[in-house]
Amino acid sequence: MVTLRIRKALVASAALVLSAGTGLALLPATGAVALAGSSASQAAVASSATVRPASLGTASYAFSSVLDGKPVRWNPCAPILWTSNTTRGPAGGLAVLTSSVARIAALTGTTWKYVGATTRVPTAGYLPKAASATYPPVLIGWADATSSDLLRGQAKGVLAMTRTSWFGVQTPAGAKIAATRAAVVALDRTDVLPLRGGTSWNAVVLHELGHAMGLAHTGDARQLMATLLPRTVADLQAGDKAGLVKLGRTPGCVTVPAM
Ligand SMILES: [Zn+2]
């Protein structure tokens, strides 16, 4: 049995986007600045992972993107629509996705609505270019390195990758307000895992949905969001849950002002 681990190989955090000056567009008419960013994470067999904790968080959890000291998150007051592509996944795959989504919804106080299956492949191209795009914002599905750029060129044993997009504004007064707008989760169909238990598809999907909500890897090896996937941990742990609460309904709605 291989030791399945998780590493953070590709990260484009909001802070990085902002400091690099990319993803920004000045709108002279209002003085407001459009903000946009994305993040990517993956589960992998890692032998020399570089751990870079997010700028905000504790040993038990960390956030992928932070603006004005607050984690970027979905607006928890609006339903999150999701779709799936399980045609190339294991038998029982959709049930794993459904139960994992329900678990995340319960822990965060968010409402997820399944809109049915899609033939779309989970690729980076699924993510919107603008906040105004209308389609199911979350796609979870099985693919491989041939069909999905998210899995292409990754280290051997990569289990999955998640990428999110967020959009927002910086007001003339300088306040930054943004919300996660979309997430795509690509699960590597070439990996053979049990549906549930430690190091299972269920554990991987929960981990990836943690990324989709806005969690980054934590340096706490006991958590499901650990940089190295704990082999025997089958569910989200206390630190994971604490981070998810801060990304959910408890801190209130997220209303991004119109530009
Ligand atoms: Zn990860």
C-alpha cells in the first residue's frame, strides 16, 4: 500500500494575486477596483512537499485566501448549486459526493442544491471569467490527466485537485469585499480507493470540498486538511470543523457591492 499524502503544489492565493497586481481592473467611473482571484490545491502522493501555511489561521486550520484579515468565502445566504460528472468514477461515486456535500453543508450552515449530472469535464475552463456568469458554480467529477488540465502533469499518485474563483471589489474607501463564486473538483479516476474510511474517496472529497469552501492545508497533521493526508482519518476533525464554521453561515452573509 502506498502512503497517500497531500501536498500543496499549486497555490495562487488572493494575497499573491493582489501583490502581483494581476486580476485587478480600475474603474475610473466609481473609483472602485475589481478584485478577482483563484486558488488551486491537490491531494497527492508527496515525497518532498513544500508546506507554506496561509497567512491567517491556526495550527488547526488555515484559509486559502484572505482579504482585509478575513477569509474569502461563499455568500452563505445563497444556495450553492452543484453538478457532478461521475460517469468515469467508481460505482457508488455519486452517493459519496452527495453525502460529502451534505456533510459540508451541515458543518457550514450553507445550502447546497444538486442540479443533476453534467457531461462537462472538471477542468480549469469550467471556472467563470466574470462574477455575472450563470451556471452551476460547483462541478465535482472524475477525470484523468488526459481529459483534465487540473490533473495533467501532476506527480504520480495525485488523487484530486480543486480550484476556486472569487470576485469582489475594493471600494473607494479601501475596503475589500469579495465572495467565492465557483469551484471545480477533479478526482483522478486512475486511483483505486475504497468509497469510505481512511484514505477513501469520501475522505478525499471531504478534503477537496474543504478547499472549495476556502480552507488551505494546515500544518496540523491530525486534521483531514493536513498537508499530508492522514491515512486513517475518515472524517473532518475538530480543527477542520472550526475553520469551516468561520467560512460558513455563522459570520453572516457576504454581499459584494455592484460595480
Ligand atoms: Zn489539499
